[in-house]
Amino acid sequence: MNTSVANKRIKRELDLLARGSAAPGIAAWARDEASRLDLLDAEICGAADTPYHSGVFRLELHIPREYPFKPPRVRFLTKIYHPNIDTEGRICLDSLNMPPNGAWKPSLNIATVLTTIQALMSTPNADDGLMADITDEYRTTPAVFRRKAEEWTNMYANPRNSHKCSDAANPPQGGQLDQNESHPSDSQQHAAKQLPSLHEQNADHDEDAIEPQPTLGPLNKKQRLR
């Protein structure tokens, strides 16, 4: 994809997030908007009724030149106690990887990536954990897992350090993803519907069209971001 066209898409997605039009409890912005849009910072507010509800978690996204035909590389900068997120912040999530092993599609976008990660935070996938000890703990002693996850949240995910998303109203309660299904949450569908297709704004750039129905792959394959 032409870099200028990709940048237009990224700017449009970030504008929607900045206006709060995409989904509650998430935020993203360019680290250096004046010179580059391929490196983004992001925040996710922990959803209610989860061990992460009191925290704000910082992430970074590296946007490839081929975006949206290739997924962003995403990792947590804030430490988090979670079966599917390792000590380097890498995330085990199909929709962050290319087919055939992954489930990335060009119809996905920054907002759906963040809401999908937020949903994974709420509903870990114990069948495909990156952290064996935490995964076993989550399965066998969930109360112990929750206590430790809350302790880490209190230690590392202080909302006072938030730049953007701590004021987001009503983050979704769980954004649940059933471990045996692949349906997007309401917040993911809302994020996708807010993104107009490029045919409406730039009809001469068909390759940058944004489809309004993100389809998330099942969370059942171990994929690590490199």
C-alpha cells in the first residue's frame, strides 16, 4: 500500500479514538505525530469485574508499511499478570498474526485490536497460555490467580500514570470472548461501524477500503510476536 494512503487510514483511525467514537476504555496516539505514524502508544483501561479493573495498561504498536494487509506488532509496556501475555509483553492472540496460523484481516483496525486485547484480558484462554505457571494457576486456583493479578495491577498499572484513557467513561464489563467461539464483542462491532469505508471519503483508493465487519479468529493457536 502507498505510504501516504496508509497514513491517511491511520490518522482517521486515531481521530476516531481521540474523539471517543470507537469504543470506551481504549486510547491510541502517535508517539511522534510530526514525523512518523508507524509507532503508536496505546492504553487499555481494565474492564470492570476483572482483576485489572483499577488499572490503566500501556502498550506500543508498530504499524507495518503493508498495514492493513499485515497486522500491527503489539506488546504491553505495563507489566501484567496474565496467562496469555509473557514477561516481555508479547500477546498470544490469533488476530495479531497472519493466516494460515493467525486470523488477521484487513477489515480489522487499531480499535478492534485494542478491544480484542481488552477482551482477552477479561477472559484468558487457558488452552493456549504463554505463561505455563500462570495458566495452571488460572485453571486450578482461580482465587489465587485473581489475587496476584490484582496485586500486579495495583503495583504497575497505576491510573495516575495514564495519558489518555483513565477518563474514558464506562469501560466494558469484560468484553467477554467465549473460549469456544469467535464472535466480536459489542464494543468491537461499535468500533468497526464507526470507521467509514474509504470509498466514502477517498473513492479513488480502493485498496484502502475499510470493511465494517471485523471477524476475529478463535483464540486457539499459539502465536508469539517477534
